[in-house]
Amino acid sequence: MTTYKELFGKYVQDLSTDPTDAGAEGHIWYNSTDGVFKSVVAGGAWSAGSNLISAMREQTGAGATQNAQLSIGGFPNITATEEYNGSGWSVGGTLSTGRGVGAPAGTQTAALVAGGEGPNSGTTATEEYNGTAWTGGGSLPATVRFNTGFGTQTAAVSLGGMQGPSPGARLASANKYDGSSWTATGSLNTARRSAATAGSQTSGIAMGGDTPPYSNVTEEFNGSLWSTGGTLNTARGFAGGSGTTQDAAIIFGGIAPPGPTTATETYDGSSWTTSPATLSVSRYGGLMGNTSPNTSTVYYGGQPPTTAATEEYNFTANTVIAGAWASGGALNTARRSSGTSSTQTAGLAFAGRLSPGSYSNATEEYNGSSWTSVNNMTTGRQGISGSGIQTAALGIAGENDPGVIPAPLAVESYNGTNWTSSPAINTARTDVAAVGSQTASIISGGSVSGPGLTATESWNGSSWTTSPATLNIARRGGGAGGIQNSNITFGGNSPTFSPVYTNVKAAEEYDGSSWTSIGSMNTGASGGGSAGATKDSVLSFGGETPSITSNTEFYNGTSWVTFPSMGTARGNISSGEGGTSTSALAQGGTTPSVSAATEEFTGDTTAVNVKTLTTS
């Protein structure tokens, strides 16, 4: 009898703990602690990704990998493009012709969209994308909408769709693109609109669609002719699909009467298999880069209702746990506009406003699960900012009635037990952006009586020095990340505060001598939280736009992208030094009532997919 060692080249091991390496896939071991046999098994699963900047439906999608996607246009007549890098979405180039549901092809830096729908009308327009801007390409032979497609920018296929207003006849026609012009090719066997698609110009596939009714018919394209392929288990239209070839495809979501579905199916070139992996929310009319591998794809947008949700599919021995916000322990004292100097497991929250005209001097420390009240600050205030760590912090600036906190109380120092007065800043102000340590900090912006400031001051452990370098944009209530001579500030509002908000999207970097304007945020907000140990890896979360928001954005040193949203929209979050972009803490604020809630952000993690072996 053949042994396991002879088959797989390894013995069945006796282990007290499970392996953490995906290289253990297919190997069997005995877990002596649990008393069972186990193995690492590959499987498919959907996990949450970062939201689109704007909720969208019936857009067109393109992209050859999960980490390089385009959301193109949308209904009705949307011209916006958004780019996905695997972590979040950022603004791309603008279409010349707004449209939804056109034929997509290509990659994030070499994409194509042809045809598509406006309000009850179609278009012949083709546009090509170079990673920055859209330019016109060759026109389709006829006006069409609800068409779909696949391929590359220079070798694409557009298929099906309909002409004229609904309800209109479905089309069976197909056309091929060579990078400059479209020519007719073999027609579909079954006329349809809004089929899911995948593959290349010589090995493509159309899946389901509205015929009407919704179809379970698959058709395969060999570069000139269509032939019938395997039958879907769930008839559907307006679904997502992807795959590099016709014999390695995946379909997900869509309308499957009586309504939207979460179902996912995989194709091996002859038959469809229903996957145990399902979308978290039933939806249709979302998009994906349909030339992405069937083992690593992404689905974004859709309805109902119109959504910004993004989900990622992976077939792997690793279980992907997407970054997310989770509830933490509540503050003992609910407050807004407080200061912070925190990591996720060693937090510090101090001062803040309790209600109009009522200010707190309370201090609390966080151990990763709960807050403990410790010694109070000298002066209660709101609009205070913090720098340093839990046991060596500065509380800087702020205001209470009748105005900003003057010297010598403007700055207080915390040693882990008590607060003491520290040398004052040169310009008394509130709502500054602050980063650094107890012996090397920097503050910028803020305000005295409404208008934002550009002034910057640095702290050397004994005194504050006004820098000749000033912000390019006056702002108050902005966020910050980094260290004293290498930091970033962003957001806030300028030049006035309530009741008039002019939110700032622009960000600026400081190199120790000057401020330089850099890429703008997707959504400007003031009074949000921030976290980042370096200026090239920073989170911004929550704030007011002027309505309170749960938006989270990440700066990667080059551009801002969306990140998973907070569980609860809130503004006037604690301000100051606040952890890292993969391990952040947000506490207090307004929701719109004054809150004691805490949320913790943890970045993406992976774990091997360990399964217990059983007999049947």
C-alpha cells in the first residue's frame, strides 16, 4: 500500500500548534493540542475592500489585476473615472462622453470603453485611456447601449446590447477593434444585453444576460465565431464576470429573478460550479476588470440601492482579512474636540467640550480594551491637540470661554502621572495640527477667532520657535502625520469656521525648512482624526464636510485613496498624534451628539486556511 510519505514526500507530523505558512497547503498534520488531524486547504472567499469615492451603478469596469482597476462613468451620463490600487480608490481622468454600461477592455493604464447608455439613448463613441487622460478612438458602426465586451485596448470585442429606448430589441451583433477601427465579426447565437464577459479577443466568453428574460446560456468566442458553452446554474443578467480566458472564468452577483443575487460560479471550459463563496450583499449593475484572473478579482458599485461598496475575491490557501474599523472600549467621559497622544494599545485622551460652554480637563488612558481615568489637566478646553506618547505627551493650544487659552496655560506636559505647565506657544490659538514627540514637536495652522492661520511653530523640548516657513493654505482643524521635520498636514477648513465651511482638500508636506503642496484628498473634511508614523503612510478619518462623515482616506506618499469607512460617522474627533496607518484609534467626537465611543482600525491581515479533517 502506498504511504502518505511516498505520495507527498512528507510524513504526517505531530504538532502542538498549526503552521502559519501557506506552503503547508495539502500537507496533513496531527494537532496534539486539539487532538485532531488538520490540513491547509485553498478556497475562494469574498472580503470587503475600500469604498468607491462616489456611490455608482451601471458604470463600466476595466483592469487586468485586482490591484489595478478602473471604474468608468456610470448612469446617468457620468464622466468620472476612479482608479483602484488594491487598497483604495482615487480620482482618474474624465470621459469626454458620459455613459454607463459600455464595452470595456484593457488595463488601468491602457483601457478602452465603447458605446454605452445615457438616459434612454446610446452612443457610438469609443474612448481610450493612457492612465491619465481619455482620448477619442474609432467609432462603433452603430449606436448601442447596454453592450459589453472584453480584450485589450488594441484587440477588443463589443457584443450585444440594444438600440433605442426600452423596451427595445436585444442585439446579437458583435464587433472587433484593432486599436483604431471597429469591424463586424460573427454574431451571438442568442441576442442579449448586459451579459457578463471575460477573456481575450481570441478566447472570450459571454455569460448570461438579459435576452429577455434572464439567461443561463454561455457563449464562447474563438476570434471569429461564437459557440454555445456550459450552462450557468443561476440564470442572471447585469452580473460581474472576469477571467483571462474562456476556460477559466467566474461570474458573480446580478439580477436572478425574483431579485439580485450573491451567487458566485466558476467555469473550467465545460461546466459551471456554484461556489460556496458569496458576495456579502446582493447587487447588480456593479463592475469589475473583466480580464482579471478568475482567482483574484474585484466587484464595485451596483444597486439596489446605489452603492460605493467594493468586494475582493481570492482563491488561495490564505484567508484574507480586510482592514476594518471595530468598536473599542468607551471613554468614561463623553467629549468632543479633545486632544490625543495615542497608539491602539496605549492611548491618551484629554480635555474636550462636554456641552456648549462646558469644558473638560479630564484625562483617560487606554490599554487596548478599556479607558481608565487618571489625573486631570490644569485647564479644561476644547480644540486642543496632542503630541508624544501615553507616558510623555504635550497638550497644545485650545480654547474655552471667553477665547483661546493664553500663556502660561496654553501648553501642558504629561509624564504618565501628572500634568504641569510648559512654555507657551508664541501665538495662542485653537485647532492646530500637531505631530512629534514631547521633546521635538511641530504645530501648524489653527485659528484665533475664526479665520485659519498659516503660522508654524516648532518645539525643542524647552521653547517654541516661530518658523519662517508658513503653510501655503491657511487652515484650522486639519490632520497631520509624521515627525517634526518630515510631516504632512491636510484637510481642515479655511478661511472661516462655522457657520460657513470652506473645506480644504489640499495637503502639504514639511521637510524641516519649507511647506510644499502635494496631492489633494478626495474629500476635504475638518475636525477629523489622523494617524501616521511617517508622512508617506497616513490615515485621515471622519470629520465634517460640513455634514459629519465616516470617510477614511489613506495617503501613500503619492496619492490619496479611499479606505474602509468608520462604523459611525463622527466629527470633532480627538486631535493629535494617533498611531499608525495600520493601527489607529479614534475616540469621542460628535455623532451628532457628544460621544464616548471608541473605534480601532486594523489594516489588512492574512491567515492560512486551516481545516480540520473528518471522516464520513
